Amino acid sequence: MKKQKHFLSITDFSAQEIWEVLAMALKLKKELKKNGKNQGFLKNKTLAMIFEKPSLRTRVSFETGMTQLGGHAIYLGPADIGMGKRESIADVAKVVSSMADIVMARTFSHETVEEFAKNSAVPVINGLSDLEHPCQTLADLLAILEIKGKLKGLTIGYVGDGENNVAHSLCLASAILGINFNCGSPKGYFMDQKIVKKAKLIAKSGIKILETTSPEEAVTKADVVYTDTWVSMGDEEEKEKRLKIFKPYQVNENLMSFSKKDAVFMHDLPAYRDNEVVSTVIDGPQSVVFQQAENRLHAQKALMLYLKGVKI
């Protein structure tokens, strides 16, 4: 019996598989813009969406995407399931995967989505966990590819909280695809060292994975300057402490000046203007944050088709 393919980490896909998904996403986006609709590749198919954490982009992109592909999406919030409390993760996975054709789970713990996938008869997508955010990374790669025309050899400069699911997935994707990845964070907020070790093992010779406490060093000659919120869901109790520690890592005009002249600014949203980024940068000409956000739709449609074995 063929092992079920899941997408829990960006490393679940090879470079070739990522490129296949990106190529499909570009086709789907072009088709939608030209015709106002996509073909019903997933007609009569159901996506079950499990949310332990709320989200704007994740829910809208997956639900809209499934509709545009001719399928149906079901939203299951914390009160609907009580996963791991009212009913075990394994039991929920067995029940849901016996009825749905694909599952997206947005969970607090990465172990939860791994346990779910272990007991699922259908593909499981990690819509976000505390360790990785691979769906966001696919959308980011799609935006960079559209703007820069390539991925290999570029440099991404990430600043802020390195111990972050977005930073982790971006770092791993960079290693897979031949992108240099710099991460500028305060001491105590560096990336998970298991992720860094994994990225360095994957990275081909000549590709650099850099960790530094200097935000300027992180973005020097970068093609992409990337940041995320300093206070993620679950970190609210540390809000005041984090705002002080991360203040030197704010993306402003001065920090952007260290990057390449044609560098773009990226943020996975929601953004807190004048904390991690100033308004003049995120709302300025170098910002591509809304292209990133829209690309969640196109990348995730391609991802679902790929996992269901549909070629376009």
C-alpha cells in the first residue's frame, strides 16, 4: 500500500515537488484572472478545516480555494471538536478522514498535526503549528518568483523573532531551493537549532544560512526583507518585554537602505504598524504584503491538487 502523502513541513516536499506546486499555482492564478474561474478539479470533494487557532487568511484562502476548484469546505473550530480533550486526536483523525477527502489543521502544537496525520487515511496539510508554517512559505515563494523571476541565488533577510514558525519554514525552503537565508534576532530568540541544523544539512555548497544579532547584517544586500509580529498568539503575557527587546529590529527606511535597491518587503500578516514595521515601509512601494496574502489562495489550490494527484 502506497504511503499517504502529507504536507506537515516544507521539507516533506523535494525541490522538484515545490517547483511543481509553484508551476501549478501560476497556471491556476492565470486561469482565474483570465476566465474568472478555475476548472472543477475537486468537484464533489470535501476539505475538513480544523482550527485550534483563529485565522483570516488561512480560512478564507482554503475555503475559497476549495469552492473555486468545485469542492466543499467544512470549518471545525475548537468548540466543535475539543480535540485531545473531549476526544483523542487519533479518534478525530480516523473519523474525519473516513468522510473528508483532505484535511487542513491549524494547531498550537506541531505534535498535534503529526499525530493527526499518523491516523489519517487522507492527505493532511499543516495550516500552521508552533514549529512551521509551510503554506505561508509556498505563497511567499510564489510572490518572490513572480517579482524576481527566479529563486536560486537570492538572499532573504529575516529580522525579528527567529524562534518563529514562519522563519523556520522560510529557512528550510531556502536550503532546499538554493536561497541564502539570514536571520537577525536578539539573543534568546534565535531559530530552533534543530531547524538550523536540518537546513544546513540540506543546503547545497555555496548557500549560506546566517544567524546574527545584527539586523543590519541580516538585511545587507538582501533581495527580500521579511519580518513578522513580535507577539505571536500564545506570547501575549510577554508583550511589554518583547516590544522592548525587539525595538532595534524594527523594519524602517534606515534598515531597508542596507538591502538591495530593488529589494521587496514581506510580512505574512497580521501586521502591527510601528512595532515590527513602520507604516511608510509596509504601505510603501517596496511592500508586496498583499500579493503574498492573495497568493495563499493560489498556492493552496495547487497544493491540494498536488496532494490529490491531480495534474494540470
